[in-house]
Amino acid sequence: MLSSNMRQVAIFSLLTSSIVESQFTVNTSITSANEVFDGFVSFSIEFSSFPDFAGNNSHPNNFSDNLLENIRHISGAKPYIRVGGNTQDYALYNASLPYALNGTFDPRRSLDYPTTIHIGPSYFESYNTWKDVKFSHGFNLGLGANTSAGWQTLLDTVPLACKALSGGKLYLWGYGNEPDLFSTAAQGPVRPPSWNESTYVWQWQNGTRTIHALLQQHCPDLAHESQYGYMAPSHAGVGNRLKAHISWAAGLNNDRNVKLYSTHNYISGATTPGVTLQTTLLNHTVTARSIDAQAAEYARIVSLDPAAPPPIFGETNSLYNQGRPGLSNTFGAALWVVDFNLYAASKGFKRVHMHQGTNYRYASWQPIETNITTMGTKPPYYGNIATAAALGKHEHVEVVNIPLAYHREAAYAIYHSGVLSRIMVLNMRSYNTTLNGEGLIPLPSPPKRGSVEYVFQLGGFENKGAVKLGVAVGEKQTVKVQRLIANGSDAITGISWDGWSYHYELDEGRPVSLGNVTTGEEVEVDGEGKVKVRVDDSSAALLLF
């Protein structure tokens, strides 16, 4: 069960005229061991977009690598990269293709990615361009298990993929993307209506056993138990035709080769009626409800298999169908990224791979220039940076949700080796400064920006927790404050984290200090163990103890 051994710790006192004041406590230490993995802030890259993001031997994408290095500098670990998505199940191999990928778009199926795809030998060069990154390569199950060309692709590409990922670059393998949608996909079903868990498991076992045999032949080091494994079942959600726990019961992990229980999550859809920035992304209740459903499904897995592998989000982002302009590409989405990641960590998910692709509205960055999207760092990336900063450089990191009463705010306590290290506070009340909240045309007279003062009472302040914080009763302690800010929730530019910008235009994504942003802020923990911080609407603050 997720978080079953975690002591409930809560919260703060909120002083504002519009909300009833409540008094809670944040414990200065905990004794649980629900720790996140290194590289918690990680990414999933659409299979057809991977050459754009990574480049190749002659033209590596250094901009992308700079952004990954920024996260390593803050968190101590470079993000893990899962290469997959819908297009992995469309990709067929063409040994004579003189370039990495040839993709044909069919607007009746998708405007955002090709649905007829061939990859050549040079596709695998993209695994050479980013130093110290571990990758998961996604093999084609959609066509691979029911077409001769798909099966031949598996036979041809396993040797290429394993050789490209030798030498410490392998994370895990993927086999099939969202098989729970194979018979109902809007882009075109690849299985009949009779598609069920038992058939899926049979195809999974047949394919993964073939992959293992090919690894033994071509890359024997990667066939060893210590190196060989999958993230699976990579289902799209919990309400689709195939259920993860039924697949598990049908024998998905009978070979004990699933090393991480991977599930996907999107809190809503880009074209879903009623989706707005405030009611959907900047809404902690919506985000928590979506993650809770995934946690409940994992609990069913554990009830069937107490030795089930740890859970991760192998693919996730704000709104499926690649996001919506004015929502997924705004500063509000950056705040959502922080809320989603930290809540997922509090529920026991060990790593989160935020999905992206070329021209995707929810992408953290656009890796190349196209006729649709300019190359550059996008607002959600700042949410990745803030999440990494909240977790910090530490081997034993735990996150506890502070259950606030209002759905437009969230707070989290972060512990290092059981001792309170940070508190992240998100004020997600929308504040718009552009016409129609689309981030493009500034309002001539923006409204006054509101703020909320949060007061945290540190529980256990009088005992060993206070000593570990370096504070004795009656003394004061200075706490640093770092802020995630922009002109408003609808902003698509002018975003900073603790005074740093990561925009491509400044230094190709490397951090640049902004002279017009106030930094070095400090607040005090008073002699009674209270700490106060004021957070503007549509912004976040991180307290560092």
C-alpha cells in the first residue's frame, strides 16, 4: 500500500480575511521510510520526437542537454529518459533509410505526430548525445505482435537498441504504450473489440521472452538479471478496457521482469468541456483525485503481489492530446507541475516522467525551430526546476502533503533523513494580466495582485526536532525563501526561479541571473516555532530550513 507506513503530518495556520483560520502543525522529524528515487524529476519523450530532442552524433542537441544538466546541478542526478509514447507502436524498421526517422502525418488520426513511421539505423545515434543519462527504449507491441513487419522490426531493432544502450546507458525496456487503449484509440484501434487482459499478457510474454533471447545473443551483459527488466504495464489510466491489476493477476509479471510498475496519468483532456486553468490545472483537488485513483490501482497490485515493484509515473503531463494553448503552455502549468510531482511523491510514486514531444503544447521545452513552435524553454520547465529544488540533493528524501482546506493552494513538507528540510507552498489562485488569459496581449490596467500569508507551526520544536534544526527554545532561526514567479498565471514569458532564467535566448538554457528579480529573501522561525511567509497569487515559495 502506498504511504502505509507514513505518519500523517500536517500543517499550518492561514491568516487571511477570506478564509477561516485553522491551526495545524508540521512535524520537524518523521520516522517513516517512503523515499523517492534519485532522478525523481525525469522525462518521457515521444518516440517520433526523440531525434529532435537529442540530435545525433554529428549534431547533438546541446540545448536539451543544458536543460537536463540544470536539473542535475540542483538535484544531484540527471533526469532519466523514457523514449516511447503512442508513436513507438507505429514505428517500423527500414535498414536502408538514410536518416533517423521518416514520419507521415494523417490529420484524420493526429495533427500532432506521425502515424506512419519508419526508423533507420541512425535513429539509435540519439542515445549517444547526452552524457550520464539512462534511457528506456520502447519497442513496438501495437504492430509488433500482430503484423509480420512489426515482428520483424522487433527482431531487427533489439540488437541495435541494446548496443546503443550498452556501457551503462540502459534504464529499463518498454514494450508497448498504453495497451489498455489498443482497441479503442482515437488514432485508430490496433486490436479488435475482444481485446482483453489475458490476450495482452500472452502477447507481452511472447514478446519479452523474444527480446530476452535476442539480448542473450547480441548483448549478453544486458540479459543478466541485474540489467534486464521493464517498466510496465504503461497503461493510460484506471478507467479503460484493460485493468492493470487484472493483467497482473493474468500473469504479466510471472517472469519477474517488471522492475518498475509504470502507469500514465493526465488529469484531463485538451478538448474536454469545462477545462480551464483555474478549475483544472490550478486545482489541487483535481490533481489529487487523479493521482489517488492511480495509487488505489497500485494498491490492488500489491494486494495480489506483496513483492510488486515500486510505482512510477512513466508518462504524464497536464492535458492529454498534447495540451491546450493558453493552459498547458502557461506559468499556471508550471505551478501545476510542482503540485503534481510533489503530491505524487507524497503518495509513494518514486519517479515522475513528464512527457513531451516536438510542438506539444505542454512540453517543457521545444528542442528545434519549426513552422509551428519557436525553439526555446517553456513555462512547465520552471516547474521541473522548482520541484528539483524542493527535493534537493539528498539520498533519503520524503515528501508529505500538507492537507490545506482550499483547493486553490497546496503545501508540502520535505524531509531529508527524517528531518524537516523544506516546505513548498503554492498559492494557485489565478492572476491574469493578459487579454482573455491567453498570455499574448497585456491588459492596459492589470488588476491588483492578491497574496496570502501562511503561518507554519513547527511541531516538536521543543524537543530533538528543534535541536536538529539548530534552534533552541526561545531562539530565532533564519529561513531562506526561494520563489517561483511570473507576471501572472497566464504568462508565457518572464518566468524565473529564485531569480534565475533558463531561457534559450539568454544562454541556450543555462542559468542566467536576472538583475530585476529580488533574491536573498529570509524569514524567521520565532521562539515559539512559528514561521510566516507571504505568497502572491499564482506563485510558489520554498522555505529552506
